[in-house]
Amino acid sequence: MTDGAPECAALAEALRGVRARTGLSLAALAERTAYSKSSWERYLNGKTPVPRQAVEALCATAGEPPGRLLALWELADAEWSGRARLSRPAPQPSSVAEPTDAGSEGAVPRRLGRRRWPIVVAGGAAALTAVTAALTVPDSGTGGPTGLTVSPALDPPPECHGATCDGMDPGRASCGLPGRADSLGPPHHTRTGTGVEIRYSSVCAAAWGRIWHAKVGDVLELSAPGVRPRKVVIDSTADTDVYRFTAMIGAPDRTGLRLCFTAAGKTDRECFRA
């Protein structure tokens, strides 16, 4: 680990911010991802290098585009691996003499001791500029910034497919990672302003419902012919500011999927087809 590197500190701070927006404890975050509570504690506090897949898993859990955090990860990974140090020019020692003009054999070489600081300051400024730029990298529209290397599509591999996904959490099963799931049809806004949509993973051949801007007591249910419906209940204020998901339905046939929303304290439902 490269202690004190601004790139690593910036990534850790950004990860903590995303985790805070999920409203999840470290234990709950561990339950929804493939990484333990102790691992998340080290990642969020900058104690150990963070796997790229952990960054993607956190973004998927929070329902946030991963582009900004992956740009920060690229800079931090260059520090952890030593690539950043290898690419930096070596500072000039203070005893190195500046070459004299040709024909000035009697000239006294000038020392560069006072000229090292612009090199060091410029290098530090460049690193900080890179971190600042990464914080504002726009998404390319595909979930990541243009020019970044995409992780292998099946790393980590999904834990289920089709009917074996019934009742499983899309995050923990690695079905909801970036690049593995898309909205099935447009997102819908209910009469109360809550957003809902059906998510579908072709990799897992499974679907689930997603809800956001919800209120305590709201209920979202996903159903399909011949299988048990799956629902999520918004039961705390921590759930109102983040995406929440139903469990999955193994649904290779997407046409029969139906998503129904019930507002807190109401009995009538608003339903949407895939």
C-alpha cells in the first residue's frame, strides 16, 4: 500500500461516500457482496488495495454509475502497483551542474539546488490535477468513462442461472454488476413520485424489481406466471434515499413479468408490464 498518496486517499474517501449513501452497515454490505465485513473496513479506510470488482460491486449495490469511482481506482491502482512511480521523472540531485555554453571553458558551472522545487511542485500538482479530473469524469453512457479498460465480463462468475436464481439477491449472486443487467423497458414514476423499474440480467436469465425515491411503508412486487412473486418493503428511512431491490425471479421468458407498486397506507396498486 502506498501510504499518503493523494490518489489512494481520494478513492477511499469516494468509496466511503458511496457506502454512506447506501445506508448499509459494513455487515449488511458484506451480505450483499462477495467481500467480508473486515475487507470492507480495510478498503473504506485505505488500509489495503481495493479490487476493481469490489468497486463495481459497491456501485451496483448503491445503484450508481461506476465511472467516477473506476477512474479514481485507475489512479490509485497505478500507485499500488508502482506504475506511477516508474513513470515519474527522477528528481535532479542538487550537486548536478548545469552545462555551460560551448567555448566557455573557464565558466563556472551553476548549481541546480534551487531549481529542484519547481520540478517537485509541478509533479505534485499534476497528481492532484489528475485526481480532481477523475472526480468529474463524465459517464460515457455505458456505465463507465471512455477509455477505461473494462473488467472481464464474468469475473466474479454469477452464482445462478434461470430458475436457480429464484429468491436470490441480485447483488450477492453477482447478477446485478455493471454490464450484466439492464432496465427491461422504461423506468416508471408512480403517482407519489417514486421510481420503479424491472431489471433483467441476460447472464443470469433472471429479473428483479428496483425502487427509489420511496417512502417508508411502500411495497414493490415483481411477479410472473407460474412462479412465486417477490417483493421488497421499505421499512426504514435509510431505504428511502437508496435503490432497493426485490429478490430475483428466474425468467428466461420476459414477456410475462409484471411490476406492482403499493404506496404506504394504500391498498390500490399501480402495475406495469415488461
